[in-house]
Amino acid sequence: MSPIEREYFRVPREDRRVYLRPEAADLAELVARNRALAATFAFPFAGRPFQAYRAAARAEIAALARRYTERWGFATGRPWAEPMPLVVTGHQPQPFHPGVWFKNFLAGRLAEAVGGAAVNLDVDNDEAHEAAFVCPTRGPGGGGDGDAVRAAAVAYATLAGGVPHEEQPVGALRAEAGDEVLAAAPTPATADAFRAFWMRLVGAVPEAANLGEAFVVARRGLEEMLGLRNLELPVSHVADGEAFRLFVAEMLRRRADLFAAYNDSLAEYRRVYRERSAAQPVPDLARDGPRMELPLWAWRAGERRRRLWVEDAPGGGVRLTADGAQVAALSADEVRRPDAAAARLREARDRGWKVRPRALSMTLFVRLAVADVFIHGLGGALYDKITDAMFERLLGVRPPELILASATVRLPLETFPARPRDLEAARRAVRDWRYNPDRMLAAEALGRPGARALADEKRRLVAHRGATRAERRRDFLRVRDLNDRLAAFDADGPERARRRLAEVRRQLRANAILRGREYPYCLYPPEDLAAFYRQAIGLGG
């Protein structure tokens, strides 16, 4: 059987609904299954028994996360130690919608239920694309005009193009963005929620290493207020740790196997999902003469991300390069010994080189070496089917199970009365005034002199089909004339129907904006969101 099975995940359409697989009542059992599965992994990894590598990696990541979280003065709960479970989730640091934030609350509540700790990984190694708060607002036309509703995008920063979050300076934050969002906020409650978040964000700026970190601290401050005690850790800190360097060293040692497993898993995904684009869901690893691409990035501070390549060197060693620049050179002996390879990677970091995972290598590392369970959103879960296949191809083991989680929460805004079904009724009314005005006329209008006779004549012509083409043409023209004459008995009827159709369309466009599910969580009253999350998760209290 193929490791990849075709399936699709749909976010809830209804307001205040969650997608959770498996159900909340089964999550603790899933954690136990994953722990039992991981305990069976007996292959060597990074120059040591896998269980020894995993234990060291878990201890390191938990300690790094605790130190990072405490550095900002946030509560962390009791220290983590084996055999306490680790529940892990993560996302990019910019403000995301409440369906993503739901994962953080689920991770924290599940960790409590199983007696473990929750770690949120801030994916600061991803390229920063979005730099705007999007907020539904009403224009000068006022609440009665659907066209006055729009989604205002307020730029919060001028980002350095093409570089990751960890390289975006805090000085890029636009001080005026806060007032601009408050001016656009559709309700006082939305304004109050954003004001509280903005104050936390601005307060974090002086001590933050980068803009992404400032957003992380502001969010974590809200979570602290709401009783959430998750540990935080940027992926950049993970990648600079020993466990990840050893992971990279193992990938270097098995580079041919990694290359094949990665591309073969992608090919299988495309076949199963009938995806024709070679760039989707991610591009294959490439070969360029003697060079082989790795699923890693490398760059120096302030630079754009570069693809990391490996090529054989004389004597059985390898060279790591990033767009032609040498990152590290390893002898054959160092390639065979992961501890020595990790030391070379550490030296490269000391010289300014940052080696970072891509999406699939990151989740492979986390699910293999750190987490007892990883909580994914629905988009990431689809891509992680490739990671599942890599587990089997590269490691020869069944992958641990994921938790899939998302939610739809709409802003508490008053919407317009039009509904999708009203659109078809309005379209039909416009058509009927053109082709069936006799159906649209009120009984009083049909009773006026001449109206009934016209309607009866039309009915006879429609029921009678002319014998020749000329007769049918004559009847068609007569019916069209009768329709025009019938419509004149309510001269404003056709225009009234057109105005109604235009108004329904305006209201539906406005409602699509007002009911959007992807506005940032910082526009929502946080206590209300937290209460919904707690109710949706349950887990026995």
C-alpha cells in the first residue's frame, strides 16, 4: 500500500466550529500510541542508538524553550523531564487568524491532560511576505451601503525583501500603524482588542532581536493573561542547537538516501493527488553536475536565504556550498562521524553561516526527534503526507500520527440581511421581468383593461408552435412585444428588480468581508476567543 493516501481537509464553514482529528476524547490515547511507537525505533542515528539521540534532543529542546520563555518573564510551569510527553505545534510569527491560534490552546490543554509540556515553535526561518494587518471597515458611505464595506490592509512594517523573519529588524515597525488600524476598526470591541495587543508589541520592540520576535512576545503576553503556559522557541534557536546539527550530520552521511527519499515521496504525492506542476507542493531537490541539493537553507546575517548544496570533494570528503560560497568542508572521516560533522557545522555558524531547515526537513526532525505528537493545521497536514512517506523510505518505520486542528471564528460584526439564496431569487426576478412579466405583475395590474388579454394571447402563442420557420419567427417577435407591453403595466417593476439585484450583490460582497475567517487574532476580544477554545477542546475540564 502507498504511504500516501488521497484525502482533503476542509475548514469549517460555520462560525465557531472546529476541525479536530482525532476527536478531543481520543487525543491522550494518540499520544500514548506515538510514545509506544517511538520506543520501538531501534536503528542507529547520528552515530548512536536512536533512543539515546532522541532523549538528548528532547532534553535540549525543552531546556532551550524553557530558557527562551523565561527570558521574557513568562511562566513555564514545572520543568520538563522524561518521561513527560512533549506536545509541539508551530507557525510563522506574524499575526495569524484564530483558526491557527486554536492550535496553541489545544497544545497547552493536551499537555496538561497528559502531564507533559507544550512547545510552540516560531517559524522565524521562513521568508517574511506579509506585513499588514487586514481589518474589515466601513467607508464614508455608512452602514447602509454595502459598497462602503472593505477590507483595509494597514502595513505594519517595510520588510526587507526576500529575507526571513529572523532577519527583519524591529526598526521596520511603522509606529503609525497602530493608529491606522484603530481608525479602521469596525467596533469598539475590535479597537480595544487591537489596542491591548499593539501596546504589548510596542513594549517588546526595545528588547526583541527582530520584528518576528516582537510579535511572538506580544502574542505570548496575551496567552499569559489568558492562562496559557506554553513554552516558546524560535526555529532559529532549534537550528543552532546540537540536536539539529547532528540531524544535519546524519543527513549528510546519508545524502544519497535523503535525496532519493525526498524526491520519490514528492513524486508519489503528485501522482496520488494528480498534481501536474513540478513546483507543487514544493520543488524537487535538484542536481547540478556533481552537486546535490539538500532540503536546507543557508545564509549570513541580513542576507536572503540560499539553497544549500553538497558535493563530493577529493579524498572522500564533501563541500557544503550556498550559491557558490563555501559554508563548510568535511573530510571523509568527519562525514562518517556525525559528532565531527556537527562540530564543523558549529564552526560554520561561528563564521556567520546560518543553516536552517526547510518545511519538510523541519517537521521530519521535530516528529522524529522531539515531539510525542505534532499539531498541524490543515494545509501543513496535507504537505506532511510527504514527510510520512519519507519516514518509511528513509528510516524504514511507520511515522507517528499527527493531530489536525483548525477553527473558524468570525468577528462579532453585524452583517447585512442578504443571503446567497436571495441572489438567485433576485436574478430570477430580473429575468422574469424580461421574459415572463405576466408572472411578476400583481393581481391588480393584471386586472387592468387590456392586461389580461395580452397575457392570454401570450399564453396561446407559447403553447402553439408554428409549423414553419417564418411562423415561429413571427410568434417570437410577437411574444417579445407582448412582454414589453405587459411590463409597462408596472413601469417601475423591471428597474426595481435590477436595483434589488444590485443591492443583494452589494450586501453579499460586504458580508463576505464582514464574515471573513482570516483576520488576525489581535482584532478579536481575547477572553472571548479563549473561552471558545476551552469549550471546543474540552478534554475533561
